[in-house]
Amino acid sequence: ERVLSAPQAGDAPRLKQAFLLTISRPPTVAESTILLANLKHQRSAFMRAPQAAAKLAATGDTPRRPGLDDCEVATWTTLSSLLLNLDEAISRE
């Protein structure tokens, strides 16, 4: 929701912000290309299954910000999960 509520619009700037927040560096061109393709794929899947998008968007302990689209929230939730599972985001001891 933080990324979706930010003033910049469009997938590429939002992806860059999400990547910076998660990994603490901007994505490479190759990373951006792969992640934007994944984002497009996820969005398409959630547009075909709005009930699944609504269910995922409703998950969580805190109330959702009003006015956010279920499909977009679900799409960016899956991308955020992907980013958090990158080796660079995982803390190892």
C-alpha cells in the first residue's frame, strides 16, 4: 500500500521504489525487466480472478487504505513477497 499510495505513478517508478525499500539499491535493467514481466503476469491473473484479488487484498492485521483497487493491492502484494524472498533481502547469520 505504501508503494501504491506514493505520488509517482506507473509500474516502473513504483517497482524502483519497492526495490529500494526492500533491497536498498535500485534494480538493474535485467532485474527490472524480469520483475515488470512478473508484475504484468500477476495483474493479468488477478484481473481474471477478482475474487482471489479481493481475498488477498483483504488479508492482514491492519485496515486497508480506502480507495485502493483490490487487483492492484494483490498484484503488488505478490511482487513484494517475491522481493522479500530474494537472497539480498534475506538476513543470514
